[in-house]
Amino acid sequence: MVRKASTATVTSRHRYIVVEGPIGVGKTSLARRLSESFGSDLILEQAEDNPFLERFYRDPKAALPTQLFFLFQRARQIESLRQEDMFAPVRVADFLLEKDRLFAELNLDSQELALYDQVASTLSLDPPTPDLVIYLQAPVDVLMNRVASRGVDYERDLDSRYLEQLGEAYARFFYDYDDAPLLIVNAAVIDPVHRESDYQELLAAVERIGRGRHYFNPVAVNFG
């Protein structure tokens, strides 16, 4: 889903920004805030549209249809981007296409992964390269607390071991990632969604980013 741009409060030097990270880290909420600041189009993952996701959280055997649904969903989203003018508005997304295979490798057995790859190879998947990727990191206990606070019924079946494996998979993926400038954010010690000072500091860091790999790891402040 692409939500159209609203009035910008900040002019972005980046045309296409992706926010990524494991479940519960806050990527969608941050993407929304950035989109509001830049007056940009907002491209959302739409996980709630996947009819197999709730079943997967209860039973890992539903992993294959869950992953294939996401794959076809991404293909439609990419086609939508192709049909629009990529040079017009700024765009902010809460997912990176390449992360789909990260989940596939984590959730599928070898035969299912081979089928997934076979299907993926038949699709015209050629997503635009982001001008900036923001990778949010947080330890498992923080992710578990944030997932619980969202109050989504089927997410209650998530266990800490799965989130730990997912966090490790993201770390491995971004360790070698060099397709776009990368900002790695320690999301455990800041709250850029609910604390305005944290958001403004992160926003300033986003606008400073040029090429290469960068880190945003502010010192935690005890407000208690």
C-alpha cells in the first residue's frame, strides 16, 4: 500500500528511505513519522493482509504459504512503484524486499526454500535501490515487551527464541549489506516514536548521512 504525500515539514536529501529491523523494533512507527516529516509517500508492508500469518504464528508448518503470499505482495508493490514517477515525491518504506528471503531461510525447510526460490525466479523482481536504509536494532527482551504492548492477539504466540533467531539473521544480513548507505540505530535506548527529542536527534542524523555505513547509538538518559 502506498499512502500519498502530505505537507512536508522537512526537506529530505534522500528520495527513497527504507526502515528495517526485526518484529517489534518500531520500524513501521518510525517510517510513519519520517513520512509525515518529509511529506512523502508511505509504502507499508501490510503484514495484516496476509491470511496465513496468524496460522504461521500458531503452527510453523504454515510457513510456506505465508512466505509465498509475502513474495507475491512484494511483486505487486514493486510493479506499482515502477508505474509511478520515481523522481517525483520522496518515499519512505517499512520493508526491504531482500529481507523476504531472510525470513524464508529462517522459516522454511530445504525443499520449501528451493520451491520458494523457484517461484521467486519467475517473478520480475527489480526493486529500486534505496538512497538510505535505517536498520533498527534492539535486544530480545525489548522486542518482546514492544510486541506485547501492541496487543495483537496472534503475536502472543511469538516466543523469545524465534525473536532471537530473527535478530541474529538480521545482524548477519546487514553485516555484509552495501547496496545502499546504511544507518544502524540502537533502538533499545531511544524512543523516536513517543519522545520528540529522540526523534529530532535521529532525524538530524538521517539528513547528515551520505555514503557508507553509519551508527546512531546515543547515550541512554535516565529520566526516572
